Amino acid sequence: MLLQRGIVSDNDEYLFPVNEEFTREDLRSFINYHKTNYEQLYKDKMNKYKGKTKAFDDEIAQNMQDNNHLIVNFPKNLVDTLNGYFIGIPPTIKVDDQEKDKVLQSWINDNSFVDKLSEISKQSSIYGKSYMLAFNNENSQLKTATISPDQSFMIYDDTINKKPIVFVTYGKNGKDEITGTAYYSDRADSFTYIDDVVIKDSQPLVFKGKVPAVEFFDNEERLGVFDSVITLIHAYDKAFSAKLDDIDYFAHAYLFLKNFDLSEDEQINIKQNRLIVTKNAGSEYDVDAKFLEKPDADGNQENILNRLTTMIYQISMIANISDDVFGSSTSGTALAYKMQAMSNLAVNKERKFTQNLREMFSVLGVQLPYGEPMDITFRFTRNIPNNVAEEAETAKNMIGVTSLETALSTLSVVDDPKTELTRIQEEQNEQTRNAVNNNPATDYGFNDSTTSEQGE
């Protein structure tokens, strides 16, 4: 289904001509396009993350009665590993001005903003993108919500800046009717869509010309973590299922009896008691009993499973932290080399999220008095095991070569070097005061005698 006006870019961006008015007919056209091309695609991605998909689509195999269909949930493992590494330690969001920072931190805590950011990060790795929406609740309090892209989308203008025009979210109500809301820079239109889009209500928004939603994504192509390895994952599921099929076969192998004349009761007796008695062993008949065996492919299966496992983690660039090699890493440098590929992913994700967060706080700043968007600093800390003794030695060696703040920044136990410097200064001042107060010279009366002599 083609859009009547507007296009969808190769990076899954919805674009609309900047000099044309966006109408209800355009809204209907974009909803239809999204439902047709993306709604089921995103739902399938979530099903893969939840492990609710078929292992493989092989009609012949599925018609076999004893065929197993196992799912090894690589998608969830890949997504959770990356996001545990990227945002497992809550990021620091702050401004230098202490009074404004108190306002900012209070709002962040009241709105569980870091938890919502963690959910945004997970959805972005599953779907390739996710959205955060700002709104005022019934008490006029500024809030945010996490919106998945399976039933929502952002439309941008077709200029190089790609300024947001409208954010649309929709779903089905109890009557199986499509209802939703279109958020513009100045208003929010609630609508129903049966045969046509009908605007039911329109509420003004106070975000000073900004659409109150921001798209978050890991990369410009809007690729999820497991998109590039999904065929490898299906191949692994198929090979692993075949391996269990072989185990089932050997557990239920057919018994071949040559030149035996057995009644039904005797056959049952053999099955129950696992005993075969040959009554005519010395006769002219060639008597034989054995299980039918098929070729053993265990070695080949193990090789392909190991190769697929290596390729899945290698191509997805996610570290296999359950691998034995991680347990043998004795230094931070060795661990860093093993995490290098995933670190590159996280660095790129951090750049995108920093940009997206600055856009989000530009929207929130209309009602949240924290200052300017550029005043906020965002610090993401990688969630990895740290050798504190090794870090302390490094920081000690840097003192005198770099600033003390830079040296402190190498310590994973220090969240904020500036705050730590303030604490160090306070401790030094306290030690100085204690030294003066505890000095015995203060008890000799020098000050009193001097004052008395001057008075005479």
C-alpha cells in the first residue's frame, strides 16, 4: 500500500512535504501504511524476544509426528546482554547549577525517568526504535510515557533537519474500533477510525511549538540487535531440534528379530522384561535379534551448533559472557579486548541516546526549569566487572600528570569526579579544623596574656 502523500525512507522514517498541510486524509493514509507494513513486523519481533515463535518453518518436518521444535531464545539473550551492559548502571543526568539540579533530580526521581529510559533502550534494541512521550496528567504534572512502535509512529518534514510534524499513537478499543491521538506542536487530536478518521476532541498543548515526543534509536538504520542474525538463530533452532530428534530415536529404537515366531503375549513379555529366549537356536534357521540404528551424526551436530553459536555472537557484536574465556580474564585490559565489539555498539548507542535525550529535555524544559538543554550532562557507565585495585593504581600514577578530576574519573567507584573533589576538599578542611582545635598550644594562654600586656 502506497502513501497518497509523503514517503517512508530506507531508514523507516515517515516523511511529509514541508510546505503542504497535513490533513485527516493524510493521517488515515499513514495509519493504513503503518498497519499494513509495520504493525505485524514489530509484533513478530516482540514474539521472537519472548520466545513465542516456531523454531523453523519446514512443512515436511512439522508433519512428522516425532519431530521436536525447540527454541533457544537468543534474541532475548542478545538484547538483555547489551542493555545490561549499556544501562544496567543508571546513567547520571545533571546540571552544574545546584539549585536547578535539585529541581531536575526531584523530577527524575518522581517520574522514575531512569527506569523508563531503560525500557526505551530495551525496546530500541528489539524493534530498532522506540518513543518517549511528554504529557500533563489530570493534576497538570509533567510526566513521560514509553511508547512502542508497533502502534505508533512519528512523521517528520522532508527537509534536511527532519523536524517532527506529528506523533501518532493508536490501538483498538473494546468495540474493535481503532482509536488514537495525534500530537502536534500546538494540540493533541483524539480520533476514531472506522471507515474514515473522525476527530472527537482537540486539546491545546503547551510545549512552545514542539511535538511532545522523541524517537529513540540505536542506529540510523533502525536495526534491532538480532535483525542481522535471525537466520542463524533459526538454523541453530533447527539443528538443536534435530539433535533431540536423534535422542528420541535412540530411546525408541526398533527391535529387529530374525526368524522368530512370537505370539502377541511373547512380544509384550520381551518389551516388559527385556529378555529374549531363542527356542530354535540349534535349528537350521539363522536367528538374530538387534536394534535398528541410524547413522550417528552427533559430531557433525555439535560442530554446527558451536559454529552457529560463535557466528551469532560475532555477527551481532554481543559478547557471550557465559563463555569460559570470560572467566579466564585476569585483567581489565584482557576483559576490555573481549568486550571491544559490544563496547563499540554501546558507544554508538550512547551517542544516539545522548542526542535523543537532549531533544527530549528540550521538550521537557518548556515546563521544567532546569536551564538550557546544553546545560545538562549525560553520563553512561558500562556495567562490567571492575578491578578496583588496578584502577586505583592507574589513578595514583595519573596524579601529577593529569588533573585530579581526570585521575578520579578512571575510578569506577566514583560516579561524579566533581562531587568527589568537593568531598575531598571538605575532608581536608575538617582535618585542618580538628588539627587546630586539638593543638596543645591553644591551652597555654598565649592569646590571653598577649592581650593583657597590650592593655597595660
